[in-house]
Amino acid sequence: MIKTLMGAVAPLSRDRSPGQGTGPVVSMLKRLTTAQMQMLVMVAALLIIAVFFTLATDGSFISSRNVSNLIRQTAIVGILAIGMVFVIISAEIDLSVGSMMGLLGGIAAIMDVWYGVPLPLTILITLASGLLLGLFNGWWVAYQKVPSFIVTLAGMLAFRGALVGLTDGSTVAPTSGALSSIGQSYLPGGWGWSFGILVGAGLLLSVMKKRGSQRLHDLKPAPVAFDYGKAGVTVLALLGLLWVLEEYRGLPTPVLIMAALILVMTLVSRRTAFGRRIYAIGGNLEAARMSGVNVEMNKMLVFGLNGLIVAIAALILTSRLGAGSPSAGNMAELDAIAACVIGGTSLAGGIGSVFGAIMGALIMASLDNGMSMLDVPTFWQMIVKGGILLLAVWMDAKTRK
Amino acid sequence: MSEFLLELRNIVKEFSGVKALNGVTLTVKPGEVVSLCGENGSGKSTLMKVVSGVWPHGSYSGEIIFDGRHLEAKGIRDSEAVGIAIIHQELALVKEMTVLENIFLGNEITHWGRLNTEAMFKRTQELLKRVQLDINPDTPLKELGVGQQQLVEIAKALNKNARLLILDEPTSSLTEREIELLLEIVRQLRREGISCVYISHKLNEVLALSDRVTVIRDGELIGTCDADSLTQNDIIQMMVGRELDQLFPREAHPIGDVILEVNRAYACKPGASRPQVDDISFNLRKGEILGIAGLVGSGRTELMQCLFGCYEGESRVDITLHGRKLNITNSREALGAGIAMVPEDRKRHGIVPIMSVGRNMTLSKLDFYSRWVSGVNEQAEYVDVLDYIRRLTVKTASTELAIKNLSGGNQQKVILAKLLMTEPEVLILDEPTRGIDVGAKYEIYKLMYELVNQGMSIIMVSSELPEVLGISDRVLVMHEGRLKGEFDHRGLTQEMIMDCAIAEEIRSHD
């Protein structure tokens, strides 16, 4: 899905016919940009991990039940990573994400449990609070020029403190059935399938539209097989995943929310002026400023957007736990940052993608899940995850040169 | 044993096909001061980087012989080890550390890993005495003036037993008294047998100090003469004397009424003793190319930054475009008002290196392609990018290629395209052809005439006098933040500009 979006502005070299005498796979690989190659490598890494754990667990790793749980577990870190990747692309960092998620989840739980606020209002207030907290961080970073590391480190402490203060250090439980359904429910079969088919159809339609528009502007589109091949593979993978999920209990609601965010935020990053400017600011802040980009405003908006996304994750977390807990979301910022970095995001800014961040989150969650199934002691799990993080960044640094 | 301490033979240094140095030869005897003169961009700094090991052996051709032995430095440490020390225009000292710590930085006297402070203190006192600096070695460097810092830098070089000092524009930010002191110290060191290569635009200092003067131009050796036999005019002649050939495609073009008026421009860095732009007023006509000349540091770039709203520091200026007063506080407002600027420092202010050619090009015009729901219309964008790539003959394999992979000339064309896409009325070009090969230069000149013929007005800042003469309709000359002269291009010579640009020194010392 993402690959086709990325290729929307076709390189000039595509006007030339692919190398003669090579197979279709080779010529297809040649068409891919380095960023697309990186995605393929990540998909391959994930497949290798999956195959390894499948063999090691005699197949229970890819049982529909485990896959469903695995993806459900990925949802929260995955959603956090989607927000974080924008922050890191703009060459900033947000360390307050874990505490902010805890605080927002706590606010949602308090409204729900203590005051019996109706669910829509709870959601609205939580999202608005997330947006405000994010903008607050962003204002300090962009307009007051305090390094984001410090601003968000302060936030990490202060938000956690506010959470403990608000909840008086105790768990706020149990949440209402309505709130709990966000994180715990599954969509019945029909819904899942119609969502999948809708996305698939939308993707094919966008490819058609792109090719039509290219013809209209007298641009030579890439060969039919390439464009539709890419879209086809993506749609098949999507439907295959849906099929596995349906085998168990259906499409988990948090996964649906994550999928929708992936879709929307990929479009924001790739197809909007705002997204483009974030990459430019991270790539060279001074040049972006001299090109007339409102650097401060855009940076603040990135933090605001991140806050909004953290609020979504917070609602899912509280709902899944069925409670607001003073320690909720502890250290989650580090998981989100690790997911981004494993997914090819550069901490120097300017490089990264939503899809990569999600792949990073999936890789981390697969390792967690697989090692737990093999009864690997927790300390080993931490060591392996640390090692993978180091390895991923090292490989990235090596191949970039 | 040869009579020379340092001998450079036939040095050739290329940057991606452009010869920055072409067969330069330079000799320095023991205890001799040789001045190196040349215009901005003539290759002086490149030559000194070759000598001091910044460009390692193998990245240039030719021989360096120091003290009778071939010097094949792999880095600065190697050349320092034999006794060559370079003191750059921008001092390489750590402001937060003390004088003592700076002098011994990377060279500390230790005993089993423990700093031997007493020995270093004693040595620092000796060194400071040699450079006539009466200060406590434990003084933090930031408490010293620029002139004193310069002397600390020299003391640091002496500590490494330097036998050859290279001073690159050492007096550009010094007061008269500090300059006198510096010259006196260099003379003293000469008596002690230490040689010196002195690089300066200030010809009075050059003549007062040096034994011999070597002039280079466009990376080629023009000549070496005894200082006694030279006048300042001789040196200027040697620095600029060149025929203007077919490099510049001057075309007649109509020049209309005044469209831009700039009044009382002022710019000053916080805490600086003198403003970088001091009360400058000028105007610009429709379809005119206005050249701005002056030495590096004369405030040309800062003046342009005032107009484009990107000066970092305190600035004031009244700008009137088409009779409408503009209040420009940032680049976005400048672009919106119809003023565009191609910045001097391409890497820092121009390109977003990892972004593609196409995306760099449309960065200033994204709103035009952008719709609230459907986002950026990438096809329309792509069509425009292809159009500009063709019009400016940008050589790139693909619009998707990261811009950092292009040559300097093609990067410059992409930045030009980016700004032309905003359809400005006034285009500011700050050093538009720096580090660009001759072919690309010619294409950029051609484009400039195409633009003025369409009614655009251009302000061009350039350090290359031939370019200023060959392209501009009118030339302003700046000196130390002030406007020193205004000339029509007809009958204007490089000597006249140079004379105006460095006039202050000549007048105040002759």
C-alpha cells in the first residue's frame, strides 16, 4: 500500500525500458528506490523472525490465536511509534510520551469511573487534552528554543507526577463496559472483511487514478504489471492477514484503529504540504526556513499531532487494562523510539516513514512474543532486544555510506 | 641542503574537475616572511590547506619539501610534527577553557596520565612572554579580546616548536594597536629564525612586513617579487590584471523605472563593537542587474540578509517595493512580497541534502500544489519540476535522486528553480557561481539575462571582480559595512573597484 504511494512522482529513469534479458523480478527490483528497498529488507527481517519462531515453537507462533494476540499487543506501541516518527523526522525527540499516555489514560479512567461521564465526551476530552499537552511541549521547543530532549524530559517527570497526584497513587477501576470495549472488543467478521475490501479497492482505485493523471499530464506511467503488481501484492497480504484474524475472533478494534492511523498518517506524511515540510525541516532546518517554511509553527504542530496520537493510545491502554493505573505507560517512550529507529528512522532527522515505524514495532513485538513462548527468561529478552536495536542502527549506518 | 625551509613545487589541486590550484610554486627561506596575495577565491586558502595537511598527500599533485625532506602529510598532525602551524581566520580555540588549557590542548604535559600543571604553567608563562602577552595563564579565554586570543594562538603554535607559521588574514578583526603589536611579534619571531607565510588583503601590512610577496590568481602563480621593489598598485595590478574574455555573455536589455528602494539598512550582531551593515541606502530598477562588490566581511551578505528577513541579530531597514512599504521579518514574508534570495552558503542554507531534486525544487511553492483534502497534487508538481529541469538544463538522472548527489552547479540550478517558481520581482543572488565550473557559470549568466529581459530585477553579490564587471549594469562597493562607491559598468575597471574596496587602508597609511 505504501510502496505505491511512494512512487507517485515517478523517477525520470522510469521512462526508459527496464534492462533487457532480465527476469520480471529483477526488473521489478530495479524499479524500487532505496527507501522501498529498505522496506523490503524490513519485511524480510520480519519474515525470518517469524519463520524462526514458527520452527522453534512447532508452528504455534503462527497459529491464528497467537498472530491475533501479537498484532493486538503491537497496537499501542505501534500507535505511539506513528506519532513519534513525525517528531523524529523533524529532528526532535519526545521522551514524555510514556508519562503522557499514562496521564491521559488516567484522566479518561477518572472521568469514566469516578464521574460516569458518557463515553463520547470522555473520548473528546481525552483527545483534546492530548492535543493541548503536545502543543505545550511543542511551544517550548519551537518558540522558546528549549531543546526537545529537555522539554520532554521535564514532561516525562511532570506528567507522571500529575498522574500520581490525580489518582492519589491508586488504581482507578473498573472502567465502564463502553470504555472497555475500545481495547478489548473484536469486530464481527462482516465488518473486518468489508474494511479490508474497502481499503483494497481504494488502493487499486488510487493506482488507476494516478495512471490516468499521469497520462493526462503527458507523463509515461510505469508498466501496468509493475503498478498493479505492487498493489496486488499489498492487497493480498492485507486480505491474508485479515483471514488469519477472522480464523480467531475477528478484527480486534485496536488493530482497526492502528490500521486507520497508518493509512491516514502515511497520507499526511507523503501527500500533504505539512508532511513534506516536516521532512525538509528535519533535513535542513536553515534551508527550510530560507525557503519560506514556517519552521516554528510546523514544529509545534508536530508535537501537537503526537499528543493527539498519544491520547488515542492512552484510550486503548486504559480500556484494555480496564483501569487507570499510576504506572501505566512507564517507559513506553523508549519502545516507541526503538520501533522508529529499527524501522529506519534517522535520529538526525529528515529520514523515516510511518510504515517503517510500524514494522519496527512489529519486529519488537514478535521478538517479545516469540521469546515468551519459548520461555526465554525476561533478562534474556531485554538483552536480545537491546542487541537488535544496536544491530539495526549499525546496519543502517553501514549501508547509508 | 637547499636554501629554503619550505618549497612547494607545481601544486595542482582539483575539485571535481575544477582546478583550484594549477601548478603553484612557493618558497620560504628560514627566518623569512613571505606574503601571499590574491583575490577572494584565487586559491590562497586551498594552497595553505595543502601545506598544513588539511588536504592529505595524494589528494593533490606536486611536491612539498620541508627542511630538505619530502613532506607527505596524511593530516594536520603530520605537518604539525615537522613544525608547520597554521592560524586560521576563525580561531581554533576553546572559549570555555583557560589560556593554559588552550595552549596545551591535545599536547598536555603528563606524568603517568596525571596533568603536570606546574610544568605547563611555567612553560605557558615563557610562551606568553615571547608573544608579549601579560596575562595570567589561568585566565579564561573568553575574557580576552580577539587580538589577545590571536596571540594565544601563536603561543600555542610556538609551544609545538613551529618553524613555519601560516597566518591567514590575522588582522581582519583587530584594532590598529593590536595590528601593530602583532606585526612587531612576527618581526621578533623572524629574528628568532621562525619563518612566516602571511596572507592578507591589507597591502600596507603586506609591504611593511614581508621580505617577498607571492601573488596568485585563479589558482595560478602570477609571480614572486621582493617586497622592496613593489608598490601597492603593483600588487593590485598583479592580483586582478586579466582580460575579460567571452566568459560573460553580456546582452543589451531594457532598464525601467526604480522599483525597489532600500533606505538606512542597519545590521549588528549582539555584543559586536561595530555594525556589519551601517546606514546603507540604494535603489534598484526594473530589469537591472545590480552588482555588489567588496571584500569578504565587508557586510555584503548581511545587507542581503536584511532584505530577505533572515539576518540573525538586530537589523532595521526601510524597504519600498513599487511604492509600497514592506515590513519583512522573515523569509516567508520576503518571498510573499516578491523578493527571493539564493543564499551564499549552498550547503547550509540552500539544499535539503537528503531530499529529492523535485522536492527541493517545490519547497517554496508547496501551498500552490496543496489542497486541504486531497493533499499535494504530485502530478502537477512533477510537470512543473520537469519543465524547470529542462529550462535550466539541470543534469540529473531522476527527479527522485537526492540532491546531494548532484554537482555544485546543478544544485545551484535547482535552488534557482525553487526561487524562480515563486515568480519573484527581485531576485537576490549571493555568490551565485561560487565553486561552480565554468560551463555551469556561463549557463547561470545566460539565465540571468533571460530573467532581466522578462522584467525581473537582480541583485548580485560576488567576490569575483570579473563577474561583477562582466555581468552588472551598475556596481555598488562596500567596505566595513558602509557603502563606499557606486559605478556604472561602462568604463569601470577591476582596479577601480579594488581601490575602492580597500581604499581605507591605503589612505590611512600612505
